Amino acid sequence: SIPLLQAARKRNSLNLLELSEAELEEQFVRGDGPGGQATNKTNNCVVLKHIPSGIVVKCHQTRSVEQNRKIAREILQEKVDLFYKGEDSDVFKEKKALEKQKQEKKRRAKEHLERKKLFKEMQQLDKE
């Protein structure tokens, strides 16, 4: 089973809860990780907190503060939706569907590999 808040960040979800700016607390901090001077001297990492739920999102995906603000809001909206709706959330349902597709693909690949092995064994027996 997937922890609920890890299911966030799926773009095609539609029926998400709306966030009001009054419920958000925004900070700009220095990012971490690789990037050298570009990372160490600029405050373009956005930390966004949803005050009622206490959920915090940190976004440093681009060098642009505006893009990071937009992405952080999208991620936070999905996480807040998951927090309040739980398994009824579209984000959670989408994640479950993707997981099911992945498992089915894995199962088919395994079956194909088994058939391939059997075919090779049959060829070896025919040669002898």
C-alpha cells in the first residue's frame, strides 16, 4: 500500500480542493544539492506551507522563482486534496491505476520470458 502523501504529483487530476492564498505561508530559501554558485547565492527555492493541515512543500526544480512558485502550489494542492479526501481522491485513484498497469506489464513480460526459455529448450532438444 502507498503512503497517501507520496501519491501526489500526478498532473491529470481534476477535482482537487481549491487553496486560498490566506491559508498559505510562503518563504524563499536557498536550494540544496548540486549547482554550485547558481544554487548557493540565490534564494529561488520555494517553501510553501498550508497552515490548516500543516503540510509543507519545498520546490527547487527550476532556476525561476515564478515557475517554482507555480509548481509548489500544484504539488501542495494535490497533497492537501489527498490529506482531506484520502482514498477518495482522484490523485490516489490515478496512482493506484498506474500501479496496476505497471504490475500487469511486469506480469506479461515475465510470461514472455518464460515462453522464450521454453522455446529455446525445445530447440536444443530438436538439435539433439
